[in-house]
Amino acid sequence: MAIITGILAEIWKLLAEMAPYLLLGFGVAGVLHIFLPKEKVARHLADDNIKAVSKAALLGVPLPLCSCGVIPVAAHLEKQGANRGPILSFLISTPTTGADSILATYALLGPLLAIARPIAAFFSGLLAGGISNVLDKEAHPSTLREEVCAVPPTESTEAKPSFAERVREVLEYAFVDLIADVSKWLAIGIIAGGIISYALPTTVIEQFLGNPVAAYTAMLLIGIPLYVCATGSIPIAASLIMKGLSPGAGFVFLFAGPATNTATLSFVGGKMGRKSLAIYLITILVSSIAFGWIIDLIWAMSGSQMSWVSGHMEMLPAWLHTGSAILLLGMMAYPLTKKKAKLEGKGMLLKIVDMTCDHCRKSIDTALRKVEGVNEVRIDLETKQVEVLGNVENFQVLAAIEQAGYHVAENEG
């Protein structure tokens, strides 16, 4: 009983320390979602030069998309003819950090890693995109500029959303959709961090991971196959660092874990080729190790000050941490109260294998409901099935799904 109580206390401590910063980060992410929609991002990445690569890396840093949520945007860019360089840049810089994870990193890991994460994300995106542009000798004309920019803008017949509607959209995306996306991995990260913090002896880290080469290698071997989102990886890294792992090795886990995902690797290899996949993986490996080494060097030069790599819970009152933690727990539990959509088999039944998270579900649902003739859309995320009811042609549904960045792997009805 004492062990369980001790672990729960550590879990609550991690949750309470992160909660205020996470809620603020989710709010910022909601605003970014409104002002940086997929079409606007695509418009900025139309060229195949270093400017487009830089924009892709810069735009990717604050966006709160995990390595599976970024796939639809990348698929949209690829379909519109964008060059591989900007796409690779966006694919790497986006999932490795985000507005919410930067603030949460500061909460648990202090200023050194909070500053290093966005810098490393931008640099790695720039590196991958630049290498791709240099090595890509084949002609790859960009039709994106012609399709997006060549047509003179026309006045939309749809009424612009009011300020109240914009605020509602920000809040719904930030505190319902986005939290539903990350809650699973955030919960896993906090629970794992609490167990590590309570049960792992400091001597284990010192004995087996005291050598930087061994520590970096171990974090890569753990981080690459163990997919967690940029925010969910923070409590695990924080607990390991508090037990004696070097900040640089902790950064390797923070960077490599969120950046790698089987869905992303499949997309890069299948849609962009083995050369792009090699650039993607090598960039992640090199960037994580290089920045890990730089972080350890800076930390050593500072005299190994723990204030540089530890949380700043004392900056906010205890009641705010407690209230934020309770509020965040409620928001994380809310998706569990929703009734699961039941597929009745009365309409068009489709299977979409690259629908992997709630963000994917919401994107597909929104895209299909815009199709004229669609009356109802039912989506089962667990089985990756979608049922479409209404007076609509098959090709219209398939086109809407592909336009959203997803692919129908099997038509079941």
C-alpha cells in the first residue's frame, strides 16, 4: 500500500507541475489552429528553394501536431506538387515540439531544454529540407503555386464566422479535440514518469548510463520504437534526469521519440521514396545526438546547475497548480464519456488505415460532411472504419477523403 501511495504521489506531483503550462499551451495551439489552417500552410510552402524549407521548419515549430497528425498536411502538400525539401522539413520540425510542449518542458525541465527544443526542431527541419533539395536531381515541378496563387481571389459567398464563433472554435479545438489527441500519451508519460521517479534507484542511472555514449544510445533505442507525443515524453525524461541521467541524453529521448512513428515512416518511404526516408531518419539521429552533446556541454560549463534543468513550480501558487490539474484531468476524461459511434452497415462502408488519432477522425468527419448529399457520417477509430449515409456518389466520398490527406485502403460497401 505504501508503494502505491508513493507512486500516486509522484504521478500527482508531475501532473500538477505541468497542468498550468499545458492548459496555456493548448490555448495557444487553438489560436494557431485558426490562423494557420492547412491551406495557409500549403500556400507558404509552394516553392522548392531554401526559403520554402525555412518557412516549413519555422511554421512546424509552434504547431501542436504529433507525427501522425502531421501526415494529412504533408499528404496535402505532396498531392499539390510541393517539393520534397519543404515537406521533409515540415515533417521533422512539427512533431518534435509545439506550443504546448515548449511550455510543459519549461515547467518540468527548466529553461535549457525548453529553449533547445524549438531550436533543434527548426535546425533539423532546415537540415533535412536543405539536403533533400540538394540531392533531389529529378525535376519536380511545383504545381502548388499555380493552383493556389495563380487564380485571383474571389469574394466568398459564405458568411465569415463571427468573433464568438471563432472563440468557440479555438476553445473546442484546444480543450476538446487536441486534449483528446494527446491524453492517452500524456497519461502514459505521467504514469511512467511517476513510477520511474519513485522506483528507479539513482545508482542504476549512474552505473549503466553514466557514460554519454551509452546514455545516448540507450535513449535512441528506447525513444525510436516507443512512440510518444512531444508532450507525453516530457515527464519520462524529467524523471530520468532527476535520477541522474544527463540533460543531453534526456533530450535525445525527447527528440527521437516524438519524431518517429510507423505511420510517418511508411508515408515518407512510400510516398516520397527511400532516399527521403534515409534523409529523414539520419537527420533525426544526427540532430538528437548533436544537440544532446551541445546541451551537456552547456550544462557542464554552467557548473551543472540543477536550476537550468529542473521545474519552476515555485513560480506559480499551489492553488493554481492543483486547480489546473483537476481541470486537466476532467478534460482528459471527457472523451471517455462520449458514446462510441455504431456502424450499422446501411451506408457506404470504407476502411482508412492511416486514420490513427482523434485529429484524423475529426478531419475526415469535417471533410465528408462538406460533401453535398452526405446526411450522416459515423466513424469507428478503433477499427478505422467510416460509414457514409446519404445520396452521394462513391467517387465524391473518395475524393473528399483524399483531399483531406487520407487514403481508402479497402472499400467494404
